[in-house]
Amino acid sequence: MAKPIKETPFLSGKDAKDFVKENKEVVKASEEEKKEIRASYEALKEIAQFAI
């Protein structure tokens, strides 16, 4: 049987400030990064073997 999920702790103090700051400064991935990610995904997809 699964274990119960614990409540998520609240962030406070410096941790809360850092969290807000980091989430305000979100930078989108560049086209080059997206191409690298796509190439990695395709390579892993080629070698993956899933039993259906």
C-alpha cells in the first residue's frame, strides 16, 4: 500500500526571497539549446526498448 503524502513545507526567510527572485528571472531556452535537447531525445528514443 502507498505511503501517505506529507504536506509541503512553507518557504520562509531567505529561501522564500531566493525562490521568488529565481522565478522572476526565467530565461527561455535558445534555439541551439532546443536543438541539442531534441537531438538527445531522438538518440535516447532510438535506443529505448519498452515491453508493451
